[in-house]
Amino acid sequence: MATGDIGLIGLAVMGQNLILNMNDKGFTVVAYNRTTSKVEHFLQNEAKGTKIQGAFSIQELCAKLKKPRKIVLLVKAGQAVDDFIQQLLPHLEKGDIIIDGGNSHYPDSIRRTKELESKGFLFVGSGVSGGEEGARYGPSLMPGGSTAAWPAIKPIFQAAAAQYHGEPCCDWVGETGSGHYVKMVHNGIEYGDMQLIAEAYDILKRGLDLHEDEIANIFEKWNKGVLDSFLIEITTNILRFKDDDSQPMVTKILDQAGQKGTGKWTAIAALEAGTPVTLIGEAVFARCLSAIKGERIRASKTISGPQKEQFKGDKQQFIDDLEQALYASKIISYTQGFMLMRETAKELKWNLNYAGIARMWRGGCIIKSVFLNDIAKAYEKNINIESLLFDDFFIKAIQNAQPGWRRVIAQAVLYGIPTPAFSTALAFFDGYRSEVVPANILQAQRDYFGAHTFKVLPGKENAKLKAGEDIHINWTGRGGNVSSSSYLA
């Protein structure tokens, strides 16, 4: 008789830990791995003494599961997921559920949902955040796909997820590929948060000439206020960690950042959606700039910048300003991330649960922070809010932060310390609050050289300039009156 509550394919670190997690919560998990010797090793070691069952073939895995069968794939994104789905299908029945818990690109999850639903099966693409420890003791889970699957997987997912004051950091996200889309945006925001913290460190290190221990003390204090978060906490620990010679380990690490691509996916998605997610984009480009270490070394020897002077102002005031600059920039980053999700949801007709998404991120994941409570409250008050910058809480927070935010960026510019994330956050804020931006010049240029047309401002119409029409002007007297067709790039 089938006794397994859920099956899991893939016994790497994340898979093993998630199985142990679900076992701890009282569920019977059936484990399978393509290399079946790993199944035997897992049962004899980490899973010894538990209710975890092993399967040594796809057929055996499916036979051991209660109906509707629920099978989680934690394998490498891409072709491996499709291959396992094809192996599973002959042994499944209509209504059975396949769950992809890997870092898949959301278009693949959209495709898989549609393909499997057309055959009578259900598919869920779920973001899983929190790394090894999160998988073992409670990750943030972001499931989306076949809505009919949610009642069947909800008890298991919400029990295995991180708990924030008794609430699971897991809720249904939305349709088709929305689970992996939200995880992608989460990772993009993670890129932004990490870059902002790195820039704050750089300003304190190069601008104020502070030692890592002093910077750690500042970060520790910040972690007790509005910046309370996992990333500030671990950065504090990193700064205090010493090598065998008592020197800070962080000062010995090569300044070349790696990336797996999810931040880049977010930036590309933003460009495709025409949404100004500038901070995540700059965070990705900052990692790209860090990668050209050799060029930067050569440039540092040939290109001069401003002469570094000792900071002469009120040091504590500057540190407080920097805290506010980091807070304000973080508000902008999340504002942009939620704007992107909103625009994509409109295009793909997803019904995203924005307050639920913010709540999912409060625990178990890399960007967990108390700040997310305020985002959840904003969407609970008004699910249709255009932007977090229209919420009273965030309006007040960013107004209070503005003076210090501007002073910090100005000082960094004078010192020649790059602040791509801080600076683009402020530039977006100033652009967003501007009733008029210089795009009229851009449109005139486009019409001048390419006859791309423009529209006239309300109240500026005349016999030649009609409201609502696409207008082309013969700027030189030499061109014709034929305009280019309109299109969006």
C-alpha cells in the first residue's frame, strides 16, 4: 500500500535537507536520485532512524506515493527538469502533481504548466530560498502554477516553510510561472541589497578610514533599527571574522564578484517589460565591473581622480546619514521590484498576492527583514497601490531620509568613491517625483533624424499640432512629411 505523502528527486544538499525538514514535520517522504547509490547512502546515514523511504527507480517512487501523487524535483534547471518530467509521466495519473523546486527560468515554468495541464497533470514551479540551512529548518517557499494543486500541497509546504511569529513564509503566489518569477525578482532584490551594503562598507572604509571592527559595530547598531535584516546581520559577522594572523578575513578576499544569472534575468525582464528597475540593473553591472580586475588595476595606475582628504565633518552625523541613505535606497529597490511584478502580472494576467509575497520573504530567505512587514501592510491597505512610494509610511520614511541620502552621495562623489546603487536609487526617486522630465528633447531628436513622431502637450495645441495625434515636423525644410511607423523597442 502506498504510504508516501510526497516524493523528492535529487539528493544534493538542498534535496537532502528539505527531505529531513519535511520528515521532522511528520510527513513520509520518498527519496529518489538518478545515481541510486546516493539513495542507499542517504538512508544509511542522514536519514537513518527516520520515516524516510527510498526508491531505486522512477516506477518505485511513483508506486510508493499516495494519490494525488506529489513529486518535487530538486535538480539542475533546464533540460534535466524536462527529462525527469518525461520519465515520470508514464507512471502518473491525471491529477498528479509535479513540483519544480529548482532555480528555473520562469518562461520554462509557464511552458511546463501549460503542457502538463493539457495532458491532465498539474505542475507547480516553486521558488525556494534560504540555502542549505533554510532547506533544513524552514525556507521561504514561493509556489505558483496549476492553482488546483495548491490544496494538496499546502499542508506540506506551509509546515516545512520558515515560520514568522506563527505565520508560514509560504503562500500561493499565482498562475503558471509566477512562483519562479517571484523567486527571480527576490534574487534580483538580493543583488541590490548586497550591492548597497557593499557600497556602505566602501564609504565607511575609504571615506571615513574606519577599521572592519568599527564598521562591524556600526552595522550591529543598524541591525537593531529599520535595517534589521539577515544580510546586515551576516555582514556584521563577516567583518568581525579574523584569519589566523588576526587580520579581517574580508580584506584578503579578491574583489571579483561571481553571479549565477538570476539578477541578470531580473534586469532583462525589466527591460522587456519597460519597467525602470534601475537599482538591480546597476547591481548586476557592478558585479560585471568587479570582474575586470586586471583592467581596473591598470586604470588605477593611469587615471587619476580627486585627492583623498581626511573627513572633517561630524562623523556620527555622517554615519547616521549613511544609515538613512541605505534605508531610502532599499525602499527604492523594493519599490522597483514590486513595480516589475505588477507590470508582468498585467501582461500575463496573473493574480499576484503582493502582501503574501512580502510576508513570504519575512523569514527563511536571504532578503528577510523587518522592513517587509511594512510592505505587506501597504498592500493589505490597498492591493491596487501603484507604487510603495504612494503609501503614507514610505512617503514619510523617504522624506525623513532624503537630506542624509543626498549628503552621503554628494560626499562620495567628492571622494571619487563609486556608489552606483545609491546614486541610481536617488536618480530614480528624483525622476519619479518629477512632473516633467526632458523626454521632450528625446522625442524631438527622434522625430528630427528618424521621423518617429511625437505627441503634443495638452494645452499646447494649434492648427498644426493636434491633441492625441502622432505628429511629424519637417525640422530642416529639406525632409518630407512621411512619418515612420510607431513601435515600442
